[in-house]
Amino acid sequence: MQSVDRAVTVLEILAQNGEAGVTEIAVELGVHKSTAFRLVGALERRGLVEQPGLRGKYRLGFGIIRLAGSMASGLDLTQQGRRVCEDLAAELGETVNVAIPSGDTVVNIDQVRGSSAVVSQNWIGRQNPLHATSSGKVLLAHMRPVDQRRVLRGDLDAVTPDTVTDPEVLRAELLDILDRGYATAAEELEVGLNAVAAPVRGVAGDVIAAVSASGPSYRMAEERLDEVGEAVAKAAAEISERMGHMPGP
């Protein structure tokens, strides 16, 4: 039971911090580094954690996404949103994703490709920074103030030259997102890729996910993002209603 408890704690540490090395994990657990290494190794074999680079850092793996996807299916999020996402992808001709928060990252759990999506890129299970994606910014805008402040105090890496890394600039953008009902990201995650996202709400009205549409910047140009945003916000509202959220008067 102690090993199970420690393994779960490792997952919680990675969910909270985004990534951590074996030494950091050992300190958090209060165990020897070799013990932490064995725990991380067991989780890695199951696909629950992964080591994306050569820096010795670990993060949550795709196995967690499979479990999260099962949970989301149980809550009907992917099931209820699928038809709406298919209709949105058909309307826009672009790729549509449903994403949920995972610690200080955002993870895509469902995807529908539109007719214009020539490149077959699979975003399901991919973890991205909150501040560098339209879905992440939606979730960040609706976070509890204490959690939002913690994220904005952290390292906001410049994923591309256009990634917003100034906390004050980003904070102002988050207020705009709350006002207009959707977020945009113009080449902030990948050069040449633009995206728009809107919040999906649960029964209690809390934001449980984000639905986004993304496409190449030459096709989904910045001047089109407001138009796309209205379509995405409408789809997000429909998914929210299917999830039991009753909009106010």
C-alpha cells in the first residue's frame, strides 16, 4: 500500500509541477533517490509518465490521457461533444479539438479534422502550455484567481517568437477573453498555426473544458479569427447545454 500511495503522489507532483526530475520527486516524497527512480520507472513502463527530452525531467504520459479520456467519456464530454465538433469542423473546414486542464498544462482528449486539414496531425494526448494555446488561455482565464496568479508567476516560456510571456500583457488578454467569450492564439504555439477556443461549462456552470478550431495562418488569417471565434463559441455553448449547463437569462 505504501508503494501505491507513493506512486499516486508522484503523479500528483507531476500534475502540479508539469515536470520534475527524480531528485525533486525523491525530496517531495521524503525517500531515497533510488526508491524514487524505481517508482518513476514502474510508472514509465505503464505509460503513465514519460521522459520527453534528455534533461532527466519526467511529465505525465499518454497513459494518463487514456484514463482521463475514459473518465471524460463517463461524464459524456467526448460523447456529447462529438457531433457538435463534427459539425463545427465541417462548417470551418479546420481541425477541432476538445481539451481539458492537466495541472499547469492543457491536454487534448478529442479531435475532428475538417475537409481542409491536409496535414494529418494528431493532437490527442498532447500536453501544451496554458499560456501558449487558445484552449489553455480559455482555461487560464476561468481559473480560480489564486491558481491563475500562481501560473502567471511561473516561467512563461517563449514557445515561438509570438508567444505572450509578459504576465501583465497576458493578464489583460485574459480579461478580454472573459468579455468576448473566446480566446485566440496567432502563431503562439507553432509558427504558421492559428487557433480560436471557447469554454465548455458543466452542470454547475464551471468551465470543464475548451473547444478549439485551428488551422494554418495563411487560411485561418488573423482577420478571420473573430468570425471563427463566434462559430466556436456557439459550438461550445451547445456542448455546454448537452452537458447539462443551463445558460442564464
